[in-house]
Amino acid sequence: MPSKMRLDASLVAGLAAFAGVADAFWRLPCQGRSGLARMDPLMDPGEPSYHVHTVHGSNGFSMDADRSTLLQGSCTSCAVRQDKSAYWAPSLYFIDNETGDSELVDEVGGLLAYYLLTGEKVVPFPQGFRMVAGDPFRRNFTLPVPDPPKSEWSGDAISQSALEQKALGFNCMNYAGQAEDSLTRHYLPEKKWLDENCPNGIRFELMFPSCWNGKDKDADDHKSHMAYPSLVNDGVCPEGFEHRTVSMMFETIWNTYAFKHRDGFFALSTGDATGYGYHGDFMEGWEDGVLDEAVKKCTNPSGEIQDCPIFDIQNVIEQNLCSFDIPDILKDEEVKNVKGGLPNNLKITWGPERAFPIEYTDGHDDSSSSSSSSSAAPSSTDSGISLSLPGVGDLGNVFAADPKTSSSSTTEVPAPTATSTSTSTSTPTPTPTPSTSYIENSVTQEIVWVEEEIVVLVDENGKPLKTETHPVEVVSTDYKTVTRTSSTVVQVLPTETAAQQPAKRHHDHLEAHKRHSHGHGH
């Protein structure tokens, strides 16, 4: 007779050990934002970038930053003091349909950088290592929707171009509903669907390649020294890239729900209204020997940095107080609330054509534009951990279950279909009326503790037979305020029930993790 084993969703360590498929990892919270500016020392060294980036990490970041200048920084906006690396990605904006003005969407809890020790003989990033993931000029998806089961991936489905497209995720956040798996929706849903289904915002997910050529710390395009394994976050590395580095993934939750009652849409700072061009940059800046030691010793499958004694951890207040100096050429540029469009007057594009050459609105000043961004113009090269537990599904989205089935060969997202979803918990929730306030010199964060019971049926040999997932319950909520030099949006979020999957946004639109304990602190 099968026996029952009761598990809390946060106890992923016990479940992973039971299933025998887990690898060690840690997730690095970067709850402070070190800066917001048109700066990109990889793609546009020494001059303004053509689009705005949200930057986390060392306050040694600059337009000419390298490892040495990052290490010279006096602080980091991330939780581990010994990590002076820099992590950056495009910012998200709300575009008002009536005025055409853009407003920066707030991050919820900052950036979460996963360091996943997936595969055999994993090596740390060498000192001075740099890489980019994603293609900022992509505006379409050329693969079947939804993703076929990974067991069926072969041929073109495991080309580097295909894997890069599947390394993006846009996860609807509704803590009262059923969680979505990571890296399964590869586009930015329409605002109407986000308003109706994602009361806790949307989580952007970006998996970096983890197969290294074993010799180059960087490349001219900052990409060709790396490749994706055959399953994006796991699998076999291609020939010439047999060395497995730490697997890195970015997660950022954006508070899109704050704009629920506004008429408009969302777009990346690159002018990308589709999400297909989401990308991220990483520049290594760990203190000497720390990352090497962490790869060897930080093997607790909990993923919590507190479980690794070699880390010197700082609190959220210290993280929020760390920022870098904006250069004179950019210090007076408005990048939070911009009249008439996006910062730097970037034209908003909907695809499916590639968004290169870069286009600007009539108000663009060529003298402030980046010239070296053209180095990223060629199409994608074609040279996360796979913690799926059979029969168990997703726990905190670290364990990303494979899509169940797909026979589609079209690249268009099918029309929305009705989908059964979890009902909201009866636990009292915050007042359902959104209230937005701007707080000067402080950051108010809502902390929500949730609990989910998972029942796994196993046979006498411990093999999973069936899984029963009970609704998520809100155990308690709290608020805390920390000192910060910049303002933020505070949103009291209601609980809603998730509905059908969103349709892909139309090109003429311009005319007309489940909550899991991963350190975001929301």
C-alpha cells in the first residue's frame, strides 16, 4: 500500500533529497538597486548606452567598469558583502496611452540571482569573467507554443538560437492561486491580462548559458565563449563548450498591478513591447577565493545564503543604502517619469521584425546615442538546473516541471482557453483597494508568509506515485520600512483568482512563483 508523506512547499531540501535529483545552489538577494541609468560597460564602454538599465551590485559600477573597479567599490546592493559583482538588465516602463508618457515600474524586492551548481565538475566563474544572455533586438518567437516536453527536444529545438529563446520566462504572480512553472511563458503578456490575473506582479526570468569553452573570460560579443546545455538549464553541453560553470539565473518581480486602473501598456527600456528581447549582463567581482570556496562548500540544497557560513551577509537596509555615482553626462537625465515616451526617445517596436537598426522618435538627439551598440546587432549565435521531480511539479519554481504536452508547430500563441485554477484562500488578506503612495527617503515593503501542503504518495521503495497539492494559505502579513535615498511605490495588493493564459499582444496595440521563500522580501 502506498504511504503518505506530508511536506511543506518551503522544505525543498527534504523533497530534493528524497527524489535524488537535486543539485546544490544558493540564491543571492540584491534587494537594493545600486543605480538606474543608460550605462552598460560591456556593450557601450565609456559612453551612454542607448537604453536604461536597472543595476544591482557594487557601487564601483561605471561606464568603464571592470573587475578591479567593481572590487574597489565600498559597498554592494546585494546581500553578500564579498560579492562586488555587477548584475544589470533593462528596466520596465508603463506607457500611458493618453499622454504617451512613460513611468518606471517598481521592482518588488529587487533582483534575485541564482547560483546553481548543476552538472558534473562545476567550476566557478574565473576572475574577470563577463557574459550577456538574451538578444535585445529580438521581437518574435520562432518555436512551437507551448514548449514541447523536454524529452522531445531534438534537432532545431536544441540549437543555440532555440535555447536562447526558451531561456526567458514571464511568470504571473498570484500567491493565492496555482503557481506557474519557471521559463515556460516566453513573452510579456498584455496589460489587460496582467491586471486580471497577476495581483502580485510579473516575474521576469532569465537563464544564462552555463557551458564554457574553458579558456576565454569574455568574447567580442560577450556571448560566443558560452553556450546553453541541451535543456537550457541542464542537459548536454555542445562540442567545444564542455566545461560547466555555475549556472546563473536572474529573477525580478515588477509591480505591474500598481497600474491596474490606468490605460496603457508595458514596454522594456529598449522599446521592446513583446518581451522577446529581454536580456541581462553579468560582470564577475567576487573577492579573491570566495566564489571558489562557495562552489565547494555552499552545497546545502535549501538555497539560503544563511546556510553557507563563509558568506558575510548584510541586511536589507545596508543593501538599499548602496548606490553608484551617475556620470555628469547622464546625471540630469530623467529616467523615471519621462514625457512623451521612453528615455532617450527610443521608438517602441512590436515585431516580428528584428529591432535593428535602432529607431528613435523625432525628438532623438544623435549626440547622446550609443554608437557601439551596433556590435550586438547580429542575430543570435547558433554555435536551469533540471530539478523536475516526476509527479511532484513545481516547488517555488526552482524545480521547474516540464510542460505536459504539445503538438503545435506554429509560432503564434493560441487563443486563450479556459483553465481550471485554484480558488483564493479564505485567510484574511490586505484591503482589496489598491492605494499608491510615494515615500521619500524610505522603502516600505509588504512581507507575506504563505504555506502550502503537498501530499506525496510513495510506494514501499520510496518512489513517487501521486502528488496532491492543497491551496496556498496566507499565514500572516507584515510591513517594514527601511531607510533609502530614492522613492518607491507602495502597493497594497488584493487577492484574485487566476484565469486563462494570456494571448500574445497584437502588433497594432500601440494604435488602439507562487510566493516562495527565495529572499525577495515581498
